[in-house]
Amino acid sequence: MPATRQPSVVKDAATAALLVARSSGHRMIAAWIYVPAGVLIVLLACFGVESLIGLSSVSFPASVACMIILFFALIICESLLGDRKIKRVVNLVDVPGGFALRYINILFSPSFILLPLSSPIGGIEIAKIIGVFVIGYFAMTAFTAYLVRGLQYILGTSKRAMTERAEELGTRGEDIPLTHSRSPSEPSTEPPSVAPSVLSLSSPIEGLQAPLRAQDPSQITGTGGPPEATPMLPQESSTAIRQDPVPLTRAQKWAAFINVHLDTLSYIAIFVFIGVPIYYSTSYAMPIQLSFNIIAYFIALKLPAKWRRFLHPVLVSSLITVLGIWIFALIRGDSLTHALHAYKTGTKYTQLWQGKANLPRPGAGDLFGTILDVSIVALALPMFQYRHELRRHFLPILLPNTLLALASLFSYPPLCHALGIAPTRSLSFASRSLTLALAQPATANLGGDLSLVAVLCIVSGILGVLLGPAMLRIMRIPDDDYITRGVTLGANSSAMATALLLASDPRAAAFSSLSMSLFGTVTVALTSVPVVVRVVARLAGVEG
């Protein structure tokens, strides 16, 4: 009997290996051809918009401007083209946009990796920073929750929200993508402890009908994003019971391994065969530092889910990267400071395209900053997906986020200055709870400390995951009030809280995603007004 089955097993193994090879090849083509082409188009658009903005006296980030333009362009295209054609448009935009969103956590690494270059902070000032952060977090969360709750009572949207919630619970299915049953072949949608900073399009067709299903970066494989954080275990099927499955052949095992670890293997190959030779022969550090940074992030995603609630992969991967950069530099006889300056030289793609001479070659941090612009533009995708929620609950979403942005800008800097915190660090608090993709341009407009704001944003997200739901219960916010829950957690804990809500309340996650995008956009817009910047800088103690 075994002898008669052997040819079939071999044939099945060969077929499986061939299918995996073809699938991997298609993804490789998409990742290394289509995505770079799409990224280049987005960067060209940002370059054009920045050139136009440069003709005025406004310092508005071109990436945020392109995000707003893309959002309204999709709205207009939908009214002109209809649902079917707009899905194709979104599908095209998602090629570079989805890639940038899935990798957005890695793009935040430079802020942490360059921390050793920051000026030292005294112990007393650190204690003051922690005190302001903790008290401010609880105060702003309560302020947002009660403001949204009050607006709903005034506008009469509270009862309508409860009705919508009842309909959602009664008709679970296509309306809420996260609640449908999965087939055994689908990856788990366990809430990621490392939340993506935004929700990305898993299926443009499905996503346009309902709130998006977030793509957990830890569950994307095969050039679609970072590798899975935990091994995907086979699940039992409810429709068929298999007994004594045929063991995987060696070809099938290798095919599965390559498929799952295709991204990791690709960057290891770049590190070994490109990065190391170039670095030690020409001293150009970008390839080795870039590939090692990404590999370090892949390693950080392998931490257990419970650990990742506290040990954010961005922090862990940044620490690993700094140690690796230091070791590489020591082998060459260089210092850590010299290696970190090579990691980010400050050369921007816009400067290169403007033809400026005598620019240092861009480093890994500069390349990450370039792709981060694409991620910011791609934030228009989740905003467009939730356009109906935004239209129905416009004031309860926009007004609290606008007031919260004003409160952050005009309360944190003077408070920090009064307590003796340095002006640049005081300015960083104005963007404390923004999603980091928008916190960086807002802080740059104000002249704040980019490294500190990165830490503040990440810790805000962690607090939202650990304490956010408990705080809402203490404030007696009903579980059915998904608008208040979503706006409050989105504005104060951004993406990590959004990912937490995806598992428990997908409709609240939709409002959380909208809230963090709008809050960041309003803050960036305010910090682009020269008068506002001068007033806030004076409040923070900046002279002149």
C-alpha cells in the first residue's frame, strides 16, 4: 500500500512546491518592481507639492498636503466613477500605500536609534517629563471622553449610535469583517500587541463596503510585510475531520519555510552579499545598516505577544540595531557616533532631485524618512474607507479632535516651561499623543525634540492598551458608546489602541482610526501657521 501511494505523494509535493514558487515569484515581482514604481510616483507628487508650497511662506509638510489631496480626490472619483471603478483606483493606490503602511513601524526606528546623539537629560528633568506625561495623559483622556459624550447628548447622536450598535450585533457578517468565521487556511486575527499605525487595505472590494480589516504586520508573509510574530498553527476544520495526515515531504517543508520567511531571507541576502562587502570596502554604511535594521525588527516581532505589550518591537529592534551598528563600526575602527552620523546624514530625496551639490550620501535613516512620506500620504486610505462614519458623526469626531489639538498646543509647552523642562523638549509635548507618522512633521514645525516625541507617542500607545479600557469603565462610558470609546482612545493612544479595539469592537476601531488621523492632521495644520508657531515657541520659553 505505501508503495502505491508514493508516486502520488511525490507528484503532490512537486505540485505544491511549484505553486509556492510561482506565488512567491509573483509577490517578489510586486514587491521589487510594482511597489518601488508606485513609491516613486508618490514621491514625485510630494516633490511637486513641496515645490508649490515653497513659493509661499507656509511650512506645511508636502506629505500631509498630499494625504489631504488624495482623500478628497478619492471622494470626487467615487462620485464621478461609481463604486466599481473606485475600487480599482483604490487597488492601485494600495500598491505603494499598503506597503508603506505595513512597514510603518520600522520607519519610526531612526528616532530611537539616534537617541545616543541627543543631549543628555538630568534625572530631575526626566522625573518632571514623566510627571507631566502621566498626569497629562489621564487629564486629556478624561477631557476627550466627556467632551465626546456631551456632544452626543447635545446633538442627539447617542441614541442613534445605540441603534446602530444593536443592528451591528444582530447582523454580524459582512458588515464587520473581523467577526466572520475564518477558514483553516486564514491567519489568525489575534489583536497585535504591536499595532500598525494605521489600518491598511486587506481587500479594496471588501473594505469599501465596511470598516477595514486591519493587516497585522506580524501576520503578513512573502514580501507583503514583516514576518509573522508567532508560528501559524494548523487549525481543525469544522466541516471535515482528517485522520493520520500524510507527513510533509522535504520539498513541501522547504517550500513552506521559504514562503513564510521570504522577506527575512531576502534581507539576509542583502546584508551578507551587498551590505557587508560595500561597507568594508567603500565605507558606505546604508546597505548594511538598512538591512540589519529590518532584520532586527523581524527578530523583535518574534517576541511573545504578552511581552510585546510592554517591549514594543520598535524599541527592541532599535536597541538591537544600535548594538549592531556599534559592532560593525568597531570592526572598522570607527566610533558609535561616527556610525550613527552615517546612519542618518540629513540628505533628503527632495534635495537630490533639486540638484543640490556636495550632499552626503543618504543613509538608512534618510531612506526610512523618505518612505515615511509615502506612509503619511497613504493615511488617506483608511480615512476614505471610513468616510461614511465621518459624514454621519462629523461634529462628535472633528470638534473634540480640534479642541484637543488646541489644548495640547497651548497647555503643554507653558506647563513644561514653568516646571523647568528645556524648550525643545517642552515643544515635543504638543504632539504627545499623535500617531508618530504625523507627530514628527508637527514637532519639526515647532522645532521640538524628535527623539523625545517618538518616545512619548509610543508610551502613549502602550498606556492606551494597558489602561485605556479600564479608564473608560471608571469614567462610566457605556460599552455600547463606540463613538466615545473610539474617538477617545484614537486621539490619546493612536494606532496601538486602534488595534486593541479591532478585536473587541471593530466599529469603535473605525472611529479610533478616523480620530487619530484627523487629530494629527489638525495639529500639523496648526503648526504650519507661522503665528501659531511663534506663540507656542514663546510659551515654551524659546527666546526671540
